[in-house]
Amino acid sequence: MPQAGFQAAATLLDLLRSRGLTIATAESCTGGLVAAALTAVPGSSEAVLGGFVTYSNAMKTRMLGVPEGVLASVGAVSEACARDMASGAMLESGADIAVSTTGIAGPGGGSAEKPVGLVYIAAARRGRGTEVQRHVFPGDRAAVRAATVDAALRLASEMARGG
């Protein structure tokens, strides 16, 4: 993992530990990379409860409770899906905070409406609601996924600070 990603994960974990908070992840386009960034930091088990890699729509529904109607109407790459993934991960894991990622990492799969690089990231905090961010990251698959991990760690840090 690049040093910047390691530092962002370490900073988030310090925030979580100092506030007595736990976190879970729900990932689609990142395939577990957010959880991997967090668990690369020694002592992460004090705050990280676990993660869900829900690449298919069926798994998003089965494991995280994303309504089939959301997937049918706006798709997996949407604000609504990201919000439901984060809420579902928080509910299913019992974590205080959950962060989710869903998007089109490429190189294929994009359209005029949903281009390659389009990613939605959500962070939910028990009793404080959910924030969703929309990004269109440039670059190849690896670059989109790396940028998504960094943005997810930043958003989760904002949520841990009380954002």
C-alpha cells in the first residue's frame, strides 16, 4: 500500500480509537481494498469489526439489505445504493460507522450517463445520519480504485470527527 494510503488509514484508526468507535466496510468497486488498507495498520482490530465485499446486486440485497427496487430503478452505481450499503453494513455489523464504495472502475462498463471512473462513497454514523459523495476519478482501473480508497478513508475520518 502506498505510504499516503497507510497514513490515511492510520489517522482514521487513531480517530476511531480515541473516540471509542468501531467501523465496518461495504465494498463493491474496491473489492475489499478499503478493509485491506485499514487492516494493514497494526492494532486495527481495536476498531475494525469487518467488511462486506458485495460485488453482485444479489449480494448487496442479501447481505446489506439494499432494496431490489433501488437496484432496478437507479442501479448499483448510485447515491441511493451507496447510502443503503453503508446503512446495511452498520446494521449488520453493529459498527458505529460504516463506509461504502460503489462505482465503475473500468476499463469497460461505462456509459454517457455513468462514465468509467464514476464512484459513490457513503459514510454512515449511528445516530448522525449518512453522507454520500459522488466522484468521477480519472485514470485506469488501478487509479480509480486507489482514488476511491483514499476518498473513502477521508470521508470516514470526517464522520469519525463528528461530520
